[in-house]
Amino acid sequence: MTASHPRYKILILGASYGSLLATKMAMAGHHTCMVCLPEEAALVNQEGIRVRIPVKGRADLVEVDSRKLPGKITACVPTEAKPADYDLIALAMQEPQYRSPGVRELLDAVARSGKPCMSIMNMPPLPYLARIPGLDTTQLEPCFAEAGVWKNFNPALMTLCSPDPQAFRPPEEKTNVLQVSLPTNFKVARFDNDAHTKILRDLQADIEAARFDAGDGLIELPVKLKVHDSVFVPLAKWSMLLTGNYRCIQADAMRPIKEAVHSDVTASRAVYDWVKALCVSLGAAEADMVPFEKYAAAAQGLAKPSSAARALAAGAKNIERVDLLVKRIAAQKGLNNATVDQTVALVEGWLERNRKA
């Protein structure tokens, strides 16, 4: 570790997707504690985390065992976590989980701790949306499973990290195994405060410099943290979500992201560009956004339905509603899109059926 900054301590709420971030930070020498269910916490503390990641030029996935990394990864249950003990707090659960007993109290303790928070949810937390000039966030509260859990946060202490890397837990493995299917970067917006942004920049540099011993020498692993000055960069994910993830959801079944994007490329491009134009109307620069071609190429490798689609198919009564969020933000600008409206209606149909069941 360089002398210019300490090893940071990071608290991560959520152990599924959070374990990818934790592993990258541990590779860079920083210590993380993941908040999760009791049986998951026991497993992580006993056996560590395994992240399997594709690396260019290698036929097999590279498996990273967290117990062999310079930084430590531990886990705890919500009642054991003490936010004040950490330098940075990452929110890596699905948005509806923050209202569950134990988690909501911890989230409130996070808000009151005054520590900088980095959300890696697809759904931007309300305090982050408050950093976007001109948005009426009261109109956006119905998009959240419970908007009230965010009320004690200071927007200046909340940033958003676009969770672009795709990963899943292989169903045949224990819950401490995560497999990366799309090894892209985490893109995070700066904080209002320079000292808090410095933590992000230090983590970015350390993750960039870290190398992994794959058994045949030190190699660079993909999935980096990239810090951006623009508050709009993480919103580039919205076009992807509305074009691919939510369009997996059909009236009676779910389809893979690849099919959602490529079965009608013209329709997909139209949705993608409409959401992108909405972000630009909020203040994003064209350069903050990802071109459709780049996304469409990445979607070729996404052979499963999105996590939102899988959750609905499994009977979920709540999912992250970025579809509804985009629709409501557009309405504030006097805009609408028929495909987005149709997607919102399909999601609401599934949620209604699941809640009745």
C-alpha cells in the first residue's frame, strides 16, 4: 500500500453483488465487511469469497479466493454493523430490501453516521436524485418500495456507482461463490466533498495497480473502479436497463437480455436513444453516455433474463422500479415513450399477480 493514504475500511450492505466489489478492494489491500444473512455471514467468515472472472486470452475463468488476498473480507448481520467504524459505506442490496427489519435500522444508522455512501444499486437512492438539478424528488417517491427509509440522508454524502459488471451466483454452488458474466467497470460519480472523493480516487488507483497471482505469474484482472466528475455518468445505465433488463419481462414469460435487445434492434435503439436523450435533457453530456452499439455488442453475451425478470417470475412482490422512475422523470419534462409505458404496465401486471398470489 502506498504511503499517501491508509488502508480503508469499507462496509458493504449486501453480499451477492457486493462480494465482487469487496474482492476488488481486498485485492487492492483494503478491508471490507459485508452485511448479509446469518448463514451467509457464517459461510463468508469461515470459507471466504470465491469470485470467478473471465480474463481475455484465457480459456478458463480465473477464480479468486478472498482468503489469499492482502485485504481482509469479513461478514456480519445487520445488528452487528457499526457504520461509524468505517471510511466508506457501499449500498449493494436491491432497493426493496432496505425496508426489511434490521436493514432499515442499519440504513438509518448509516444516514446518521455522516459517513460517505456509495450506492451500487441500479435504482438510484432518493438522496442521490436530489443532487440532480431541477428534479422534483417528491414526485419520484412512489417508485421506491419505501421512500421514508432515505429521509435522514444528506444528499452531499451520497454518490452513485453504476453497476455495469454483470454477475450471478451459480445455483449449484454455495452462496459465497459469484461468477462474473460481463467484466466491465464500476463507474462512480464524485462526492460534493473533495476529501470523500479522494477516498474514491485512492481506491481507483489501488484497484488499477493490483495484480493477482493466477498460479502462472501475476496478471491484471478486469472490473475496475472509475471515478467521474459528472453526477450524470452513472445514469448511462438507465438506457441499458430500459432497453434490455426490463424488456426481458413479457406478458406471460421472461426472455434473455440478448433476445430483448436483438429480436428487434430498431425498436431497441429507439428506446435506448430516447432514455439517453432524457438524461441529456437533465444535464448529462453526450460523452457521459454509452453508445447503443457498444451496449448491443455487450448484450450478445447476456444469455439469461435480467435479475428483475427472474425475481418477478419467482413471485417477487417488489423489485427495483427504474422503469417507473424513468417514466416519472420524463413526465416532469413533459415527455413519454410508448414502449416504456408498455414495459411499466407489464411490470405492474406481474407485481399485482404476485401480490394477490
